[in-house]
Amino acid sequence: MQIRKGTADDLSLIRDLTKRATDSTYFIDGMGDAAAKMVATYVTKSTDVFQSALGSENHSVFVATNDDQLLGYVIAIHESPEIDWIMVDPASHGSGAGKALMIAALDALAEMGSRGNVRLTVVAHNERAKAFYRKFGFLVTGPVPDRDIPTVEMQRAA
């Protein structure tokens, strides 16, 4: 497995990976059409968000690959330190790709001088993701209002 900076060559793979990742983690029984629409919006905008972040000095973008296969990606925002997007293909869960991506993003934030609290949001029912983030020192700080899918914010102290 390799961690490298994301490039425009990765764009063609981002949408499908985001769809697989959100399909496997965002839905639980009883979720309605609003949740499906929200996930569809994330999937649709993922390529634009990735491309925009590539061109921004305020973002770091990393991908995890194995040979030419994209395992996951992460987008970190420097100025208001945040892990904005982290997506790992469900087939790569447990491979270390998510851990390596998180380390790369947190290291990039530290190198850019982002010393404040790092934040992220996660779907409230995704206990696996919350446990993963806790391993990096993130703690749930409260709900994120006005979301179609219940979401919580997590923060990691400087």
C-alpha cells in the first residue's frame, strides 16, 4: 500500500469509491428518502470537492493505493483544521488504509501550523468510524444540527 498526494489522475475513481463507501456506512433500517438524497448529493459532489481541494493551498489531499487500485482518500482543511472527507473502500476496511490516510492528514495539518483543535463529522450511527477516530484522540463534542442523517462532530485537542 502507498500513500501519496492526490492528483487529477485520481478524479475518475473518486465518485465510485465514494458511492461504495457511503452505501456501506450511511444507511440503517428505517432511513427514509431524505437520507438517500443526501448520500446521492455527497456522491455527486465528491469529484468536484476532490478537484477543488487539489487546487487549493488551504487543503491537503492524499490517496491510498495498492498498485493502481484506489483504496481511499482524505481531504484536510488547514485554516480551520478539519478532516473534511475521509473515504475508504469497504473492501479495504481493516487493511490499514484508513489509518495511513488519517496519519498523513494529521501530519499535514501539523506541518501547516494548524495547532488548534482538529474537527470532523461522522454519521451518528457509524460506531465503527467513531471507534476508529477515537484511536486518534477524537471525542464526540455534540450533534450537528439540521442534517437529514443524524451526524455528530468529533474534535481532537491540539
